[in-house]
Amino acid sequence: MADIRTLQRSEIDSATAALAEAFLHDSMYRYFFGQTNGDIDPKQLRALLDGLVSLGLAAADVYCGKDAAHGAAIVMPPGLIEFPTKRMASTIIARLSHTGFGYLRRVLPISAELNRKRPKEPHWYVLLIGVAPALQGRGLGRRMMQHILQRADAVAQPVYLETSTRSNLRFYEQLGFHVQEEFRCHAGKGPLTWSMLHTTVPARRGVTHDDSAGH
């Protein structure tokens, strides 16, 4: 995709703001912060996403469109199961004044559980992809995902992700993903979640549809 590029470090704040809008009502992020029946504190969510984007730039791939303020995607390439421990710890500690400690009781075990569900063979893992709500429906989410799929197809490797938003299933299915499992993490207490896998399909992807808000 011609307009999809690697996020620059100077654009972290812009991308984080877009992602925070995209995931403000996401059921998994609400569960992380213990807000299953209420709204997430935007400052907490933004701090968490700022950490993820920073980690992504340091150890994985982060993509955006022409304007980073519209949305972004974080992708872990084959062989990267989790972020380096020391780097992840320093990132978490640096943001505790905004996120607090409470969310770690859910984020850490859930992250470990989700990692165990990932395919054993080499694959690309879409950690998150989101578009600012005001800009959804213009194809940015689709183009970012197509960019990821093109990279994976070039080396004949699958792409894996999870979503806790039922309405996103059709978005991913139109791009060739298939549901692998439907589950509730955290001993069945977490939100309903779907794991999805895309295997190499050397076919043209020209499907037109709305962007996903996030996954």
C-alpha cells in the first residue's frame, strides 16, 4: 500500500491519541482497567498505549498512513513472542504514575495466556490496529492490514490476531482471516474474544468495507 509507512518516533503522541480514541470503549481494555460497566480513564488508556507503541517501535513494527494522527498498527514479526523483559519492565515503570498498579494484575496474566494460544509455526502477530473513530470508513484500517498481509504473503507465513469486538469479525473475514477459537480469557472472566488466522493466499484483495475501530 503506497500510503502505508513506518511510524516515526516523533509521531508517537499523535498515533497514541488516535489509538486511545479507537479503543476507549473496547471490551478488553475496559477489562484490563476493571471498568466492565463504565468508561476507561482516558489518561490511563493513553499511557498504556503509549507504552505499547514505544515498545513496538523498539522491538517490532509500527505502521500508519500519511498522517499518524489517523491511526496505527503494531505488528510483531515472526520469532518475536513477547517484548524483551527489561525493556517491557522499564516501559511499565515509567508510566505507573498514569496507569497505576491495578491493571497489571490483569494485563500480565492475560498477555501470557494469549501468547500461549498463538500458533507454534512462525507467524506475524497483529498486536493491535486502530483508526480514530472520526476517520473510520475511509479505508485506512484495510490498507494497513493489507500492507501487513503483503509482507507475510511475500515470505509465505500466516498472520494471527485476536479481537474482542464481534463487529470486527466481518472486517477480518473479508480480508481472508478465519476464526480459530472463541473464548473468554482470565479463567473465563474476561470478555468474549476470537482468535483469527490468515494463511497465505496469493489472490488480489480489493474488498471495500469500513475500517475496524480496533481489536
